[in-house]
Amino acid sequence: MCGIAGYVGRRRAIEVVFDQLKRLEYRGYDSAGIAFVQENEIQVVKRAGKLSALTSVFGSDSPEVQMAIGHSRWATHGEPNDTNAHPHFDQHEQVAIIHNGIIENYQELKDSLVAEGHRFLSDTDTEVAAHLIGRAYTEGVPLEDAVRKTLARLRGAYALVVVSKREPGKIVVARNASPLVLGVGEGESFLASDIPALLPYTREVIALKDGHMAVLEENQVRIWDFDGTPTPLEIMHIDWDIEAAQKGGYEHFMLKEIHEQPEVVRQCLAGRLDEKNALRLDQVFNETVWNEVERVTLVACGTSYHAGLIGKYLFEQLLRLPTDVFYSSEFRYGDPVLSPRTLAVMISQSGETADTLAALKLCKERRIRTLGIVNVIGSSIARDCDRVLITQAGPEISVASTKAYTAQVLSLMLLVLHVAQVREMPGVHVGDVVRALQQFDGLLARTIETEPEIIKVAEEMQNAPLVFFLGRGIDAAVALEGALKMKEIAYLPTQECPAGEMKHGPLALIEKGVWAVVGSSDAKMRPKLVSNVREIQARGGRVVMIAPESDQTLDSVADVLIKTPSTPYEYLNALLTVPVLQLLAYHTARLRGEEIDQPRNLAKSVTVE
Ligand code: AGP
């Protein structure tokens, strides 16, 4: 997510905004910019790269102005470069805006503006909003009215910040599903995308609500809803320290990122569904290619490999497309069988994993089409693949990947649904699945509410000598991810395998004190799973099962049963078990007093082979 900052008041505004952006650097970004009014003109200075590339333009002697806004960009539309960096001007440089989020209908708005003669400098959706606001900002119209009129035409998730040369003491902001907080000081007002950027100046904070806009001036902050109805200021006193604030009040980034997943679902879907619930993935291959592809080869490491296993299930079950999943580190040594009708899909959060880059290099040497499913735009894998689908999970700080995995699986689902749409796959009702996906953020939030039950399990499990992670079908793939989480942050030994494999060896490891975690998303597999659970319990093992609330058969089977919301699709039910497994590993590690965000021996991005 981008970093947003703004100030109006008695201090040197440019220095305040640079300091605020510095306090937001932990969120990750690829360019930065600032806007302020000087001699009745808006000055915009912006640079690709790190904040230092921008601050070095001013040196130690920044202009003495009382209002400025600043932005550090996590690119979603358009490459990270000076032109695409924010702020953006309108056609006549009357206003400048910065923006976080995605304006889904920007293309149709842009087309109509171009038809009116507007010229655009960047590839961004933000510049479209700037032109609309400038167009509405006619003589005598207050800036907030021009913004309000524009908001009525925007669809999507956004936090907007707008300034004008006509009203230099005013900053107008608007929020719709993208974080924006305001700071109230003595004779000064602040804004930011996250609380850490306010705390050095004020602890009196307003969390702007969705559908609300505000005007910040040095002596007052006023708030309305988008219809223009004034709303009271709800000021909170924040007593967090800075580090706690960067974690949003959570103890660890990992816990914050687990809880962010409902928002990640919204970000991942944003801009990819049209009003008829059809997919719109214009950045992947065209129909001709999708009708040629005869085999899919997914290549990844670690958690991303586990997302690939879900991808295999989806490609094969919904599209009947033969699909392989390779560990990147094994792929190029295995002299893989690839044909011109193979599509290679590289899955990577960082986009810099050396093994996956090496696998990509081999595919390109073999002239195989490559598609990247990547979180970091502008990363090596994102750049080197023929096409890329950005997972839009935002920066993931904790070494243990959580929200990025969920976004990878959702992105694979969107891709498979897109191909089902192209191929008009019989039996795949894309609109129905899309409607289920549009409810998914709420279902994920409800799953996370089972956290107190999960903590109780972690309290019992924390000293287990061994924990099994089991499942059948798609749950067997999810079990691998649950096991990896438990290994990499709680350092508990695990044994993961399809439940049906227990009797071929692993069952020998079951004894009193051993726990098993069993996902049961698919009703068809449940009877067989029950007998696996009984095998474990008969030998002294204890079993936690995770199942949709629609199930009525497991209450008397599991030692602990955690219910998750139900959907009509086993692959969505399986994805809803993932936060349970993530929270189980997290709380087990926390109870064991382990270092969670930086686990021993591991790195966030493994750039060595
Ligand atoms: C996940 O919790 C691990 N941190 C690790 O397995 C990671 O998924 C793997 O290194 C792949 O990284 P990538 O997605 O950035 O390529």
C-alpha cells in the first residue's frame, strides 16, 4: 500500500512531510513525490526510487511553505518511474492529487476525457481523478465541492488527497476502503495513510471512515459524508509507541498481516471484475493463447509452491488442464519436459527468489510462454515474465508469508475463472463463483474471529513432540502450508501428508502426546477422514479438525472442532481453513516465546540458490 502524508500549519511543511514519509518507509514503495504551493503555483517534485532521491533535490534548504502533501508509491498501475509517481496534476495544473488504492473504472473515465481533448502524461488511474477534479473546479467552486462531485463518478478503493493553487491553505481528503488518518494539532493539521506518521506531532487522531471526506486547514478539520452531510469529529488519543504503531497495534507484523487478509481479498479483486460479474484480466494472455495451452507448469518455492498446489487443483478440476507443480530448486536440474503448448507460471511474493528466477531463465531459453504471479511490481520475475498478474497484497513484512499466500491463491482462482470464461467451460458457472468471491472478505473475517478457540488449542499443543498436518484432496495441499508455518515460526517438528498415506508409514509416529491438525473442507472426503482420525486417536494422538459450519458429522469425532464459514465451493472452504492454520502457528510460537517476524535461519527473500 502506498504511503500518504500531508501537513498544513505553522511548521516548515516540506520537512514535516518528508519526515512523515520516512516513518512510512517500512511499508515498502518504489517512488516518492511531494506537492506544495509557492508563489501562487503548485510545485510538484517526484522521483522513482527511494525517498532520498526526492529529498536530495531540496538539500537542507527546503522552501518555507506552510502546506504540503507527499506520497510514496507501491505501484499497481504503471511502472515505477518519475512520470507515474504521485502527485499528479489536472489538465491545467490547478490541482494536484495523491492517491492510494485502485480506481476500477479509470479506463472508461479516461476514454471520455481523451475524447474531450484531455492529454495524459502517465499510465496511472490517479491522473484520471486529477483531471476530473480539475474539470469540476470551476471559478467560485470550493475545492471540496469539486472533489465531492468527482467522487460520485469513481468506483473502487481509494484514499485521495487534493490541493489547489487557488486555496493554498486547504487540503481536501476522501476515503473509500483505503486507510487514511488525520492528526489534530494546535494551529496545525496532519494526514497520513498510517498512524506512525502522526505520532511525533500529535496523538489526537481521527480515523476517517469509508465514504467520508474532510477539509484540513491550520485551525480546523471539518468532515462530511460523500453526500455533503457534516459529521462530528471522533478524535482518539493514541498512546502507542512508534514501533507498535507500525504494526497497527498488533504485537507482530505477522499477526497484523494475518488480520489484514480480508482487506487483501478486496485489493486482490479490485479492478478485475466488471459490473456483470465477469473477469477482466486484460494483463494476461489473449484468447488465442488460452485456447492453445495444453499443459500448465507451476514453479515456485516454499509457501508459493503450496499456493501452486492449489493452482494445480483448480486448473485440473475446473479446466481439465494437465498441470504440474515443481519446486524451483528442482526444476532446472530435472530437464523438464516442456512443449510450445506449455504455459509456465512462476509464483513468487518477492519476485526475486533466485531459484525461481533460474527456472524462469530455463523456460525462456526453451521459448516457453511465461506468466508471473507476483506481489512486488517491478521485481525481476515480474519484469522478465511475458505477462504478470500482480497479487496486490501490499508489502509483506513478516518473513513467514501469510497474506501473500492468500492473494496468490485468489489470483490463481481469478486466472482459472478467466480461462473458464474464455473457453466457456461447461459446468463452471463463473458468475456464481465471482459472487461467492465478492463475499469472501467477510467470510475470512469471520474465520479470523475463531482466534480465541485457536489460542486454546495452541496452549495445549505448544509442547507437543510432533504435530501432523493432514487432509485429503485440496486439504492435503493446504496441510503442507499449515505445517510450514508451524515449522518456520514455532520450530515444532511436523509430519505432513495426505491423510490416506498415514497407514503407509507415518502412522508409526503416532503416540500419546502427538497432535494432528486435519482440514475437512470437502464433504465427499469426510467419511474417509473420520477413519483416519480414529486411527490416530486409537494410538493416543489428539486431533483438531477444521470444517465448514455446514458439517454436522464431526462434532463427536474431533477432540477439538473449529468451524469456518461455508461456501458452495470446496476450494473456497479450503482457503478459509488457512487463517486458522496461520493463527495456530502464530500463537504456538508466541506461547513458546519464539522470535516471530524474523525466525532463525530464514530470510524474507531468498536471493541465493
Ligand atoms: C514462507 O513463509 C517462506 N518465507 C518461504 O517459504 C517463501 O514462501 C519462499 O522463500 C518463496 O518466496 P517468494 O514467494 O518470494 O518467491
